[in-house]
Amino acid sequence: MSAPVVYGFPRSTFVNIVRLVLTHKGIAYSFQDLEPVMGKAEHLALHPFNSVPIFRHDEFIVYETGAIVSYVDETFDGARLTPKDPRARARMNQWIGVVHSYVYPYMIYHVTHERLVFPELGIPSDEKVVAHALPKVETVLAVLERELVDGRQYLIGSELSIADFFLLPSTFAFSLTEEGRRLYPKYPAFCRWRQRMESLPTTQKLRAILPPREPIQHAREWAKSHRPKY
Ligand SMILES: N[C@@H](CCC(=O)N[C@@H](CS)C(=O)NCC(=O)O)C(=O)O
């Protein structure tokens, strides 16, 4: 069997969830940067919904981050990131759903895109999009704070799970915005979780091999095709 391949672009939140899980489990893989072909036939042949990440393991190709990381956790050796207990597993899946439905859309798709991704391409921020997202981000942070305030180390308890790696890249990117810098200190238990996650050897190891943050060139299309309107 050959080493698996992750396809995506380097700053993608979801791509980095897959890379964190692979790194944590000590799995050798290669990364294929699709930035030059995003949205083109070569990319759409791998992902008909024009998204990333995509994962290849020999002849098997799978997309959707949840499906990829479950496959990786079940198929490869290394620390298990999925609890056996059904209730703990349900809790983990709950948090994965929270990232898809409430964290990524507001922290990344709305605020981070408006504050970092678009301005890096010379496109001004849309303040209405940011203003609409911020109360939703505060709800997420308040919920996380309540969950983590009793000294819980990780999202579902004392064991690290896929849920923590799902949350990490979005909370990292949001930390680079002015809103992240302003809001995070109001949530100390959440900040302790971030500190714990950011200092994991897994996180450090992945960060060390990521290229410097370059503007996401294909995001020019997002500004035309699917920018929220308020
Ligand atoms: N449901 C998808 C979401 C993936 C996603 O939103 N990926 C973003 C990058 S973080 C993307 O591909 N956006 C479209 C683009 O970059 O053109 C998954 O779980 O993999």
C-alpha cells in the first residue's frame, strides 16, 4: 500500500483537520496543493461539489472531512481518536456537527473571509457580514466556555478526540482577526483549551511544515459566487 494523499489548499480549515488527525496518528502522507486548479476539471474530477479536502488511499478516494477522518481513525494504527462508548461517541459527533453548522460558517466563512481572506486580495471587508456573524460567534464561544469551565481538558472529557481537531483550525484562523483578539479573552476556559491544543506536539509538527500564509487566490471567485448578503 502506498502512502495516502491529502488534496486541498494549505490554508483550508477542513484540510487541516485531516492533516492534524494524520499527524497525530503518526501516518506518513503526501499533500497535493490544488490551489492552481481549484474549480477546474482536475479538481472537480476528485470532488464534484468543488470543495476540499479529498483523500486518496491507493485506489480509494473519499471526500467530506468527517468521512475521511473516520476512515483514517479506523484503518490506520496510532492513537484512537474515536471513543468506544456510544454516548461519548455521540458527544464527539455532536461537536463535529457544531463545527459544520455554527463554528465554520460564522468564524470562517463570514468573519475570517471578510477580515483576512478578502482584504489580502484587495477586496474590502463587508461590515454587514461581520456584524451579522458576531452574535453567532459569541453564542458559540459562550457554549464552549460553559462546557470547558469545569476544568475539562478536551471537548468530550479527559480524552482527546476527533472533535478537538475539528474545532482547532477554525478557532486558530479566527484568533488572527481583530474580533478574535477582542472576544477570546472573555472566555478563559476556552482559552485554556486553545492553549492546550495549540501546544500539542501534533499541532506544532503540522504548523512547522505549513508554508507561510499566502493570499488564497481562488477566493476572488468566492467574493462573486457565494459571498453572504445582508
Ligand atoms: N462539508 C465539507 C466542507 C469543506 C469546505 O467547506 N471546504 C472549503 C475550504 S475550508 C472549500 O473547499 N471551499 C470551497 C473553495 O475553496 O473554493 C467537508 O466536510 O469536507
